[in-house]
Amino acid sequence: MTSISTSLVTVAVALGLAACSEKSFPELEIYTLYSSNYPSDVGRSGVATFNLANIPELNGQICQEAADLFQADFEKRKREKGWGANTKMRYWCEKGGFKK
């Protein structure tokens, strides 16, 4: 491989990595899934961050679908195990990266 070809490949790889880095996504394209703290529904904890899609609506949609699935699973376990009505947990999404 010539030095020009090697340089072009190096530049292409660097650009590809830069395009995939977290900093290449504007903050509004990132969504974070949070949950309340079990069992009292107080406080918040980060569950996952969604920043893979270049389409902002897609990250938000995937995050919301995950929140719905986590919530449904919690409600199912609550019924199956006979946990009391005071046992609560919520899942929700917010635009942007994780914030305490």
C-alpha cells in the first residue's frame, strides 16, 4: 500500500470513529431512561442511555418502548409475588444524557 493510500485509510478510519463517538451527537438526540428507587417510588436512577440512532425521534421511541417494557415487567412481578399496593416503581425517558 502506498503512503497516500495508507493516509487515506487512516483519515477514513479516524472520521468514522469521530462520527461514532458520543460527542458527535447533539445533546438533544440522546435520551436517558430513568427509574424511581424501589420500593418507594422516590428518587431516580439511570437505567440506560440511548444514543445510537442518528434520528432523534428514533432514540426517543426506543427509550419509551424500553420504559414501557420495564414498567410492564415490574407490574407483572408485583402481581405474581403479591407485593402490596405501596410497592411502586416508575420508568420514564428524558432528553439528554444522564443527570442526577
